[in-house]
Amino acid sequence: MREILARWPLAPFLAGLNLFIPYAAGNIAQLETYEIGVVAGVVLGFVAALTLLLRWVVGSWPKAAMCGTAILYVLFILPPAIAKPGEAGVLGWLVMLSVLGLTVYFIVQSRRSRSDYRLANIVVNSLLIGLLIVPTMAIVQFSYGALGSRPAPNALFPDIPSANKVTDGPDIWHFVFDRYAGAETLREVYAYDNEPFLAALRSRGFAVANAAAANYQRTAHSLASTLNLDFLDVFAAQGGMMQDDLLPLYRSIRNNRAARFLKARDYRLIHFGPWWEPTRRSDLADTHVNYLDMPDFLRLTLERSLLSHVAAATGLMPGDGRSDQCRRVQFQFDGLDRLAREDKSSGRKQVFAHLLLPHPPFVMKADGTCKSLAEARALSRVENYVAQVTYANQRILALLDTIAASDRPSVVIVQADEGPWPEALAGDEASLGLDTSNADWTTASTEQLHEKMLILLAVKGVLPGDLPLAPRATPVNLYRQIFARYFGSDLPPLPDRSFLFKDRSHPYQFIDVTDRLH
């Protein structure tokens, strides 16, 4: 064993594993095995190529191992320890470039050195193996506990019984605008009158729920409820399932009841996804449209690297989460508009689009141009949020007009999944994916609850009046209405109720808060 630790080039591979195994252990309840596998393949493939190159440069495997480990730490460990991309500043860049220069010098000296680096390899390999023991055991323990205990989506939400087979049906356009606040919140918290936009929706034939509420306070729960036409009590009833395991919930979004129903009726499913893994892709879609499509865990790993800092500083390449998010939103709107204009297929289709707008980070100006981190920080949270709402409103109305001009009869859903986080409970809203906190929602005030739960909700049927909405409607009944009206389904409407789960550790313990929203 001592000879293996001394001579084999293990260190860079162990360092590569330490780049993502600890994070995977901390988030194993929401990571699919393939996500970890993709990251492992990319990172270890890079390590293998780097180690082979360094073996040729420095002349031995032990030297190559030490040089490769140093490079990995400079590329992936040092940058996030100094600052987030776009926030390094002159001093941060000076430190990173200085360490990079020292690493190059170390490689040059290694080539000249007569030392065999065996002792260094023993020490470094032993240390890196030690760092992997605890997170690896955590992954194995959780995975073993979850083995065979995760119910399939169609077991949680059985397929809708066959209804009258229609010879044709309307196209269904389903737009989810993440954290788009209700009119009350926009007026009272953000000093923004959204009535002109809501009136524009009504003038286009939409039923608008003036005081609509989400069924749940977070995206995964809300969309799982909407797309499966039901409440989520079934998760709490799973005796064998670990009650902090989020993967069954995520899978019920990617393989949802509404999509299965439409797929069985020969609908073409077109999916526009964001970076967020549960809606990045669909298990059932025929076509996926996404900007920089990669597993979210891989995106996160790459965005912690020095290359992400370079991307943020230059704007010349993808890799900076904020800039990528701005381009992604533009890409989604442009793609939807193009689909509405160009898709002349006579076949039926469902288009599902999840847009992280006006969701943080605040990267969009009201005119749709990208906003730098410095520009966002020069404005208040209210100004940043309202700018993204303003841009969303403009693009939504233009897109709806394009859809209306199509020859295909269409049903259109425009909804939010949740409202914005109250400022006191929010996380880092400047960075991508760090905007949430582990808030205890049972302690939220009535005002905070209103801000989080009141949402945009509007729907248009093929003919005016086809799909009415109650003033306090919730999304759980959207597809129940659509399937009853156009497909002869006999699923009865559910009561419009809203629920909270306490925190991340209790994702399936629900509290009914409907009465607090009135």
C-alpha cells in the first residue's frame, strides 16, 4: 500500500473527487445518480488528460501527481474561497494570478528537481483519502436507505382513467413565471400597479384570478401539485420513504400526470427548461429547448472554477451564472416566439416553459438588456424586481399575440408557481441558485405569507368563458378544468387550498394556511 501511495498518480484523482463528493453528500436527497456520474466523468476525464500531459512535461508519475493536484486547487478550490464570480476585485485577481504563477513555477521546478516526490505523494494521498471517507459514507448510507423506497411517479399519481377519445384537441401552452407576485404584493410591497397588464390579459380573452394563491410555497411542490392535478398528501403517506428525500417529488415533475395524459392522446410535448434540474428536462417530452443544457450539478461545479471568474470579468464566454441566466431568459422567449410563428404542424402539442423570471438573480433591465452585478447593486431590491416584471409583461403580451395569430386552437396558461421571498427570509439574490434560505415558514408573519403565496394566475380557453377562474383560484385545478372541458375527463375539481411545509428538513409535513390568505 505504501508503494501505491508513493508512486501511483492518485492525488489528482482524489483531489478531483474532493471537488464534488462533499457537496454531493450534503445534497444527496435531491441528486440523481446520473448527475453525480456526469460530474465524475467530466472532472475525472479532465484529471486524466491533465495528468498524462504533466507526466510528459515533468518526467515522472509522482511529480505529475503533485503538479496536477496543485493545478486543480488553483482552478477549482481557490476561486470560490476568494470571491464569487464577478466579485473578485483587483485584490482577488492579484491573489489568483499570483498563485497561478507560483503553480507554473512549481511545475517548471518539478521538471528540474531530482526529488522523486514519493514522500509528498504519501502525505497528500493519505490526506485526500481521509477527506473522502465521511462524505462517501454519507452518500452510501443515504443511498442504501433510499434503496427500493422511492415510489414511481405513476404509483404516487396514477394515470387518469380513459375518457372519451377526441379526434382533435387544442394546443396547450403552459407558461410558468417563477416568483411572479400577485397584484396585491406588487402594489403593497413593490409599489407597482400591475392592473394594466392584467387588463391586457383580460382584453385578450383570459380569465384572471385577482387573488390567486399558490398551493405550496416552493417551486418543486407547487409544480408537482399543478402538473399532477392533486395535493401532495400522498408523499407524507409513504411509510417506507425517507421523509427528507426530494427525488420522488422531483421525478413526479419530470414524469407528471398531465404530460402522461396528453402523451397517451398523441400530443407532441415540447419542453423549455431552465437550469434548475427538476424542470431542466422532461422524461416524456419529444423536444427539449434549453440554453447551455447540462445537469445542474455539473453547472454548479464549473461555475466554481477560475474559468467562471474569467467569463464574468470578460463577458466573452459562457460560464458566468448571472450572464448565462440573462441570455437564457432571452433565448427562451425568442424560442417560444419562433415556435408560435413557425410551427405549422397540424398535430396537437403541449408546450411547457418554466422561465426563472422575475426570479433572482436580477439580471434583466426593463428593456430586456442584461444587467451587470454592479448595476444591480446600485438599485434597490424593489427596483430590480420591478424591472424584471416589466420586461416579463412586455414579452408575455407579445408572445400571446403571436400564439393568437396561429391557425391552431389553443389553451394558454400563464401562472406563477410561488411569490417572491420576503426580503427578511431571502438568501443571496445576487448569485445564481443561492437566493433561498432554510427559513422556518411556520413563523412567517401574515404579510410575509401573503407575499410568498399570492401569485399571477390566468388562463384562456379556445372560446371565451371556456375556462373560468374563481377570484381565489389555485393552480391545482388548471388541468382538471382543461381535461374536463376538452377531453371529457370526469375528475372533479378540488377545493382551492394552500399549504406550507416547515423547512428543508420537513418537506412533506404540510400545514393548511388557506384561511390566513383571506
